Amino acid sequence: AQKITQTQPGMFVQEKEAVTLDCTYDTSDPSYGLFWYKQPSSGEMIFLIYQGSYDQQNATEGRYSLNFQKARKSANLVISASQLGDSAMYFCAMREKGKGGKLIFGQGTELSVKP
Amino acid sequence: NAGVTQTPKFRVLKTGQSMTLLCAQDMNHEYMYWYRQDPGMGLRLIHYSVGEGTTAKGEVPDGYNVSRLKKQNFLLGLESAAPSQTSVYFCASSYRTDEQYFGPGTRLTVT
């Protein structure tokens, strides 16, 4: 069965430094997509970045990049030059092909950026 | 362009009462979803719809019903609320299997 695991319940990072949030997944489907969402304390879910299983290059969106290691089934989020506004919960999610776009979410990592 | 909106934002119910949560999107998305989020957990899918007039069960469908009579609306119903349904409910929509856009959430408490 498909599963997403985020093993870091909480992380701290100093402002302006880079941080990596871990995500591993389990699926038997060769076609899938991986997403990262940010949930600030206000509660909304904000889409950050997407990686397709057949994409040759790691996805990047501004200060966000996805370190995709297919053989290890990992899809870590890297945030460069952390800002105070990056403090939030971060969720990794997976979508399998043919499942109506359904997302399976991990339990999340709470990131705190220190000034 | 309001994106995805949810009504109401907050609600308190007594055990056994019923209610309907409304989700509306103005992005002409085919796919819509209802999730719940409990403390310390990620989102879990309740029901979803891949088009007007179609619905399907997600991971935790028990105690909920849904309807998609219009493309832009997706309703989530609780026929007989239970304390276990205390949660934050999120609606989302997507253009097929692209990234999902989420509403602001509805905080529901069942006493």
C-alpha cells in the first residue's frame, strides 16, 4: 500500500541557512507524483513544489528544491536561505496514477526558523 | 478570482446533529476533494469527485456523504455528528491530477 513517511516531527534552522526536510515514500506504481505543501499557523495549505516520477531533473521553485532519489524512494525538500516566514508545518504528499488525483499525506514536519 | 472557498469557517455541533459543509471553486476544475486534519496528523481523504455527478470514497468515508450536483460545488454532509468527527475539514480542487488548491478550512467541534 502506498505510504508517505516524514521522520522529523520538528526541525530548527537559523535564519539565512539552508534546511532539508525528509520524505520517504512507498509505492509499487511506476507512475506517481510527489508534492510538498506548507501550512503556516494561519492554517491554509500552500502548494510549494511538484516532482513527477519520470522527471529527469530535480524540481526547483525559487528557494525550494526537491532532492529526488528514486532508487531510495526519497523526495526531500530543501529550503535555501531560510526566512522567518518559513516557520510552518510542511507536508509531503504522493499521488498515484489512475487514483483520481488522490493525495496521500505524511504526518508533517514543523519547521522553526530562528533569528 | 476567489479560488476555493468553504462555508462555514467554524461550527459547533451537538452529538447527533446534522450539517452540510459547502465548498465552491471558480477555477473550472474537474476534480474536487474533501480532507480532514486531526491534531499532529497529515490530511486524510474523506471523499472525492472527478466530475459533476460523480463521487467516490477516500480513506476515511464512514459517517460522511457528499454530492457534486454542479461542477463548481462539492458538498460534505454529516448526517449524525459524533465527537470523533471533531476536526478541521479542508476542501481542495485540481485540474485533473495537477496540484491541488485548498480552501481555508472549516473547524468543526462536536460536543
